[in-house]
Amino acid sequence: MILPLHHQVRGRVRAILAELYDLSDDTVNIPIESPPNRALGDLGSPVAFELARTLRKAPRVIAQEIAARFTAGDGIARVEAAPNGYLNVFIERRAFLLQRLGVIELPGTAVAQATGPSAVQKTIVEHTAINPNKAAHIGHLRNSALGDTLVRALGFRGTPVEVQNYIDDTGVQVADVVVGFREIEHRDLAGVQAIADATRFDYYCWDLYAKVTEWYTTDKARLAIRAAALHDIEHGVSPTAEIANFIAERVVRCHLKTMARLNIDYHLLTWEGDILRLKFWARAFEVLKHSGAVYLQTEGRLAGCWVMKIDDPIASDDDAEVGADGTSNPAGADGGEEDREKVIVRSNGTVTYVGKDMAYQFWKSGLLGKDFFYRTFARRMDGSQLWATTSHEVDAEVAHPPFGAALATFNVIDVRQAYLQKLLKQALVAVGHADEAERLTHFSYEMVALSHATARDLGYAAPADADDAKRPFVEVSGRKGLGVKADDLIDRLFAKALVEVTRRNPELSEAERRRISELIGVAAVRYFMIKYSRTKVIAFDIDEALSFEGESGPYLQYAVVRANNIFQKLQERAGVSTPALLASLAATPPDALNGEDGDHELWSLVLEAARLDDVVEQVVRSLEFAVLAKYGLGLAQMFNGFYHKAPILNEEREDVKRWRAAAVAYFRQQLTHTLEIMGVGVPSRM
RNA sequence: GCGCCCGUAGCUCAGCUGGAUAGAGCGUCGGCCUCCGGAGCCGAAGGCCGCAGGUUCGAAUCCUGCCGGGCGCGCCA
């Protein structure tokens, strides 16, 4: 951890600024950065540049004046003004490392914990939310990997988190599969159950879903069958509703199994059907009507609908200018340009998706005044209960944790839903809860598409003249059945890892080799899914995803395994236990740590390892997990370089040996934490 | 048409709320296992940071306008 030191430096610079220039505390922000190399310093601040204009002094002079006032102590060795105006801080290295290794006490932590935001309230993270009508694919994996990493990152910094997975069991997609079973395969509930027991059900539905889509296109009249099925599901009409229930529940169990393979799980499954049956919408509707946010449109195109005004700063400019070319579209036969409205309740009285989502969000934010009933659905990976909502009081378990009513909410949903998420926020504002709206975050990310090479592997060949062929990637499509199933990808990764592990460690038992392969496979997928910025479309390439080299999860694991090996060997060959080694540091001269011969590699490793807390803060602030991935990569690279250059077991100088070991001990601790935040474990061997 | 996103090395991408010399992986070429495990390390080649203006001590980063690409804008979800 480096942040306590940041706070300290900031505080002391503030005090000096107040003293020297009479600058009040919060007018100046004091950025803390990393100087390009250790010879320049451990922490650096360009604060003098910003002050240069207001103080009418050269940055270098300001930096010098601040540095002159800066006294050593409290973990800071000295402060220098660089010739170019940077203020550079040098850390008291020995104390810093010993504190982080727990050899000596870290001053101020007890206080910091006691005075910290003790009453932090719960944050809800909703992710995954796969339609329960087919197997999960790689697009869903990006969602879950990002969502779960967010959950872990929040947990790392002490924020209580509730993880929800929303199940759209009453939507068209489930209806489609019901239609497929009944109309194409002519099966009843028992028939569907038999198939579920005899096959990989989510895979079966994947294919069936594609078939149904095709089936609709051959005769548009068949769409009426879908509409009827959807209606029956929403109203609980037998037997359609029972079949739909069965399908949804079975497929959800498949999804849970898939996600569990990647160390991803949830506290609560919220079922859309329960939101309908418990009339959450009716309550939300009252509030929305009462506030005037949603009103009945009486004229025009949307007459008879309850609508919400979209406040889009679109600025209805003059569009009178239409080119001379005759393509001017007749914009407004009857009012095309005035305020836009979004339908919330259709003229036939049914609620749109947005409406249901608003009710759900009101509940998440603690504004609905209603609650679900709850039942145990399954076991979580740690053995505790996975809860699900229910609308039947008879099924309900009285004793359950409190759900919903969170201080803050993150909805992990891809960028294509940005518009709807914006409306959701707007609805909160409209009913007078601007603060809740402020604390609602749409964690958006770009979609996963397929590289042309991988689409070809899957047997998809776009006609050369088709649009698809010209695009930079091929879109995943559940409707077309085009996509890489999550479990297929995971299977391939596990299998490939097993080959590699077996080649390197033939003496291990098969069970052990499998265990290791799975850890490696998980690292590969999860790292792959977070290493891109969330604003970037991933053109998924199977060969790239299967790579265990370079910028990959296994590379990070490998670094930790190597580090662990050193301590194991230290114990085996020299009989030195890690605790004993660390204990001996207090009495070891710190020359090696301070860089004899101007060599700061050892210290650089320690300092970089310490940055994890800073990185996690940045990641949570920006929701950019690629930063975490890059940090882990850089740290592993730094260690690997150090590993080759600085031997430990064979180092003769005892003090050098100990400090190197200490640095590596801290490194592996921090990189292990980094991997934990990614949901990745460390194998015993690789 | 309007809104959001992307454009950096041959390819895939980093570049933190403007800051010290624009970096990594893959690929290419050349080295390194009597030495803690080579899923590794070291080195080389490879960049008008899409284009043009602007803001300032300083711009890959901020603003404007273009160009190219993606997505969104339904009484679908």
C-alpha cells in the first residue's frame, strides 16, 4: 500500500503552501505521480507548475522553496526539487518494506481504520443477466468477468457489496424456445423435461433458438404464435408458463455452473416474473404518475400510451435548410420535431421493458416500499446460500439477509443499452431522487464480436459481397446461433493447459494436473476479458485467447509460482523458514535495499508492488479494469527481470540475499492479491 | 439526421484527472538453460500518435472542424 504515504505527502505540502504562500487548503490540488526512474525519486509532484502562474515564480524556485521546508521523518527520507521544477520525494526504504511485510508496525493504520468511513453502506452490483434460453457465450463472459472483478475490487477496499443476477424469465427469448419445443418439436412439459435430463440443455436450447428464428422468417404469420406465448407466460397461463418456468430455471442452473468454473457467483437471483407478480410495477407507476414524470398522451401517434419525456439536449435547431438535392424527407406531417417521448405503458395496457426496469431500480435504490419474498436457490461456491426472489409466500424463507435498498448501484450492461440506462437515471431524477440517480452507475462496455478467422473456424462464411465481409469483425448473434459458447472456450483452455502442464510436470497425479490446468485456464479467460479498455470492441480471436504467453493471465501466475518456489527451496535446501527470514531483517543492514552501485532494481520492485491500493482506487473510479491487468503484467515483468538478474539461493552476501528475499516476499503477496481481484488463483506448480 | 464510442509500431492494444525519453504483447531478426523451472530473460528493427486548426510554460491526452469505422435512437427486450 502506497496511499497512506500519498496522503501524508499531500498533507505536508499543503501545510507548507499555507505557510509559505498563504494558500488555503483546497484551492490547490496536489497530484502525486511516479517519476520515470528511481534515481529521480520515489514519488513526484508537478505541483509547482500549477502554482507558477499564480505565484509569478519559476516552477523550479517554487519546488526548491517547498523542498527546503520539507523535513525528513515519518517514512520520508528526503525531498528534492528537480531542475525542471518537479518536486521529488524519496521514501525511507527500510521502514517502508518492513512495515509492509508486517515486521514492524505501520504507523497510523489503526487510526486510519478507526476514523475511516465506518458507516459505508452497501453497494449493489448487477451483472451477467443472460437470457435464460440458451448457453452463455463469450459476450456474456465479458460482462461477468468485468462485473465480478468490480465486485472483488470493491471488496478489496472494504465496500460491502451485494451481487445480483437479473433473470429475464418472462421475455421473448424464453418464449421463443417454448415455441420451438411446442411447435417444431411437438413436446409437452414432460417431453421438455426428458430432454433436459438427457442432454446438455443449454446447448440444446442454443440450437433450438436458432431454429425457431429461422422458422419465423419462413412464415411471418408465425410471429403471432410467439406473441401468444409471451402473453401466456406473463399471465401464468398453463401449460406455456410451466414450460417457460422449467426452461428458465434449468438454463439458469447451467449458467451458474458455467460461471462457477470461472469463480463467479452471486448473492441473489432476481426474477423478472416476481417483479410482475408482486406488482412492483404498479407501485412504481403510482410514484411516476404522481410526480408527473409519466403522463398519459392523448393525441398524436402515441395517443393512449403513458409516456416519459426524454430530456435530450438535442437542441432542436433550425433544420429548415435542406439540400437542393431532392432527398429532403418530409419530416413533420404531424409534429415530428417537438419533444421526444418514450413509451412506458403501451396503449394496450402492458408495461415495456423500461418500465419493469424502473421498478427494479427503485427497489435497488430503496425507494419502492415493497420487497420480494426469498428462497434458497442453490449453494454458492463458498457453501453459503444463493438466494432467489420468489412471489409465493409459501415458498419463502422467513430468515434471509436484507436485499436491495443500497446506497449505490452499478448496472453492468453493454453500451448498446446506454440509452435505456440514461432513461432509468432520468426517471429517478424525475421522481425527486437526484442523489440516488447520481449514485446509479451504468457500467457500460463495448461488445465482443468475432474475428473473421474465428468466424470462419465456426463455419460462418460471409458472402464476399455482403456487408459482413467488409466489416472489421463479425457480430455474435444468439438468434443465428453464431458465437463461441463460454463452456466450449473454457473446455478448450482447460484441455490445452492440461497438455502443457503434463509436458512440464509428468510426475504429478492426474488430479493435481487437472487442478492446475483449471487454474491456468481461468486465468487465461478472465485476463483476456479485462485486458481491453471497456470502450473497445473485442474482435474475439480464438488463437489469441488460447495464448498462455506474454500479456496473459498465466504469465502473471507463472511469476508468482516462481517466487513461491524460491521460498520453498529456501526452506528445503537451507532450512530457512519465511517467518524466520523476515524476522532477521530488523537486524540486517539495509545497504542492498538502498541500492549499492546505483542499482535500484530491488527497491523498484518493492515500490511497484506497493502501488496496488492506488491502482485499485483508480480502477474503481474509472471502471477501467485494463489498468489492473496492465499493472499486474508490469509487476510480473519487473519481477521476471529481477529474477534473472538477482539470484537469491546462490547469493553469498547474506544481507543482500535477505533483502532480495524480502522484496520477493512482498512482491508475491501483492501480485497474489492482484490475481485474487481478477478472480484468479495461483497454482502450486506450472 | 442526432447522440455515444473508436482511430498510436506490420497486427492487437497501453499511455493514469495535460507533464520528465510515446510503451507492451504478438509477429520478424539475433542471442541466453553446468546457475532459484525457458509459460521465461536480453538485444535489434519497426511511430508526421487519422488530418487541419486552436488553447498554454507544455498536447497522443483538452476544444473546434473534417476524414474513416462501429454502435444506438421502436407501443422489441
